[in-house]
Amino acid sequence: MPTREPLIERVMADGRGVLGVIGFMDFDRLCAFDPALGERLLLTIVDRLTRMLPEERLIAHVDRASVAIWFGPDVVEEAAQTELDVLRYALGDVVIDGDREILPEIRVRQVRMPAEGVNAQAMLSRTLASLTVQPGAVVAVASPVLDLAALASERYALEQDLRQAIARGELEMRYQPLIDAGEGRVSGAESLIRWFHPTLGQVSPSRFVPVMEAMGLAHEIGMWTLNAAAREARSWQAQGLDALRVAVNVSGHQLDRDDMAALVARTLARHSLGAAALEIELTESVAMSDGTRATQLFDALRAAGVRIAIDDFGTGYSSFSTLRTLAFDKIKIDREFVTNVDTLRDSQAICQSIVALGRGLGIRVLAEGVERRAEYEWLLRHGCTHFQGYYFSPPLKGAEFVAFARDSAGLAKLLAIDPYAMRDRITERLTA
């Protein structure tokens, strides 16, 4: 791979742009007892990275276990951050080395170049140094001089506040409707946790969820979320909405518990809620990270009547053999492939493949992140009948969700497709 020198030359030649840095944080720890293993994992991660990036991206090896990506002057910071988030998620998937399974710890940073009064070489060094700060989320290097002490202080304060968020009543749930276009109804809702900090305002889940997991609070907050969602679903039934199902996200830390299935059963009993009203969601990477444990949990939950959904499908590295052995009920197409699917051929191919896979396995397929009518129409036309996204509704408070679920006329308007407009749209595509 290119090293620092070619990278700095490109930065200087372009004059401005966004630089991303990706660090493999396990490298030194692994090399302390097995240098060959550290090298193999680093090579595997770099191979994944190069296969995921377009050819025009310059990737450079800038430190022992860090690489830099030059996005250039034409990529805005928000787009670069989104790409780095996706890379961090994908690179952190399980790596198989012989009979060993390793989940790499990946950290990413970004910085806008150049910074006034600081040359590119110094800015790269400071960005690399920022990788040593414990992550609460992806940290953007916003200023020429990165204040590591300030970052550490901010992280500590956030940790302390998060520990008390439940007791202070700062956590709330929102419910985003799940739409069954085939039956023309709301089939349920995904429960989404929100943190309303007294001074910071609403704290993004992308910021506090990684802190929660790093602090070992995933089980405590996860159980609070499960209880809140079950309580809400029971209230729906009390209001005559018996057919609705609530979906609750479960983290990898919760999956590690041997008693997870029993905890779910006790929660359902506590709220007098039938198992058919609950759906457990796991990301693809979490579900595939420990096949044996996941299989046991899936079997136990499904035997009790709880449904299982795989979230963010298509962004991980699941094998067909694993998909066949795991018992689950629904695949959720990741929003990455749903966004602008009506115009992007690669996304269209991926979505059609996932819909066909679900049909072949007898599993429902839901498209999440549907924000435009054209996306909904394209997906419906190609066999997807379950949807979630802002085109239909943002996440709602409990009472707002109930009102949305009762508004059958409003939903019918969102679902209706003008056959003449659809014909004209298809004709335009064929003649383009």
C-alpha cells in the first residue's frame, strides 16, 4: 500500500479535502502474545477495506495498524462520515482464524484538510493520536489542535450522566410504524430508545449507545427498553389494537447472556403480554457472530412464540449455510440499499436478490429507511410488501402511534398507486 509520503503529496496537490483514518485497535495487544496472528488479522481487515472502497479512493498505510483514506475535495464531510461509519461497522465483523473467532475493535476519525496554521503532516499525526481516546462514538477532528483532555472529560461526563439516565427518567421510547402493504395496515412498530439530557438536549443514539455498551450498561438499559416496549404493546391491546407487534432491538452484549430467553419470558409474563406480540431484532453481524449461541437463543424464543428479525441485512458477511441454520422470521433490508433504489442499479440488484432470498426461505422481507414515494413504489413493484421509514411516519410517541395505526384512510393514501402514473414511469424507463 502507499505510505504517508504519497498521501501527503496528494493532500498537498489537491489543496483541500476530507481525510479519514481507520485504526485496528487490537493489533498491539495481539502482537504481544502472537505477532503472526496480529499480522493476519491486519491483512484481513485491509483486504476487506480495499474491496469495499471505490478505486479512486487513495488508501495509505500510515501507522503500524492504521490506514488513512483521502476522500479528496469533492466529498463533503457528512458523506465522508457516513462512509466511515459504514466501514467501521463492516470491518468490525467477526474474523475467523482457524478455530478462533475474533471481533476486531475498529475506530475511525475524520478531519477537514488543510487546517489553518497546521501542515498536513502534523494534522495526520494528531488525527492518529486521537485514536487512542476511548470512543463514545465516531469523533470528528473539528479543530486544528485536538484537545485529548477535553475529549476524555466529555466522555467521562457522558458516562456519569448515562448511569443515572434511567433513575432520572431521561430515557423515552418512540415507535416507528411497520407497514404491511399487502394487507393495507400497520402491523406493529419498532421501539427506538431516545435520551433527553437536561442540558445537552436529545443525545443521538449513535453517540450514547457505544458508550452504553463500553460501560457494560447494555443489559440494564436493554431490559428497561424491553419492559417499556412490552408495557406499551399491552396498552395497545387494551385499546383494541390486538394485532400489533412491537419490535425490540437486542445488542450483542445481551445475546451473550445464557438466561436471555428466560428474561424475555419473564418480561412478557410481568406485563401479561402474549409472545406473539413481541419481535426481537438483532443486527446481521450480532446474529452471525456466535452461531451456536444465536441458534440456541433463536430456537428458545421461537419455541415460546416470539418472532426474530435480522436488522441491517446485506451489510454483514453472513453465509448461506448460517442463514439456513438460524431460525428467524424476517429480514430487514438495510437503508443503505433502499435509499434511491428507484435510480441506482446496484441497489436494485441487491434488493431484488434479498427479496428473492426471503421468498425462497419463506421469510418476510421488510425495507427500512423508505423516505420517498418512488422508493416505495419500486420496492412494491418488485415484490417487497413490508415497509418502514419516514415516507410513512417518523418514530412517534405512544399516543401518536395509536392514532396513526387507527388512521386507515391516511395510510390508504400513502399506499395507493396510480396505475396510469406507474405505466408512464415504466415507459419512461424503457425508452430512456
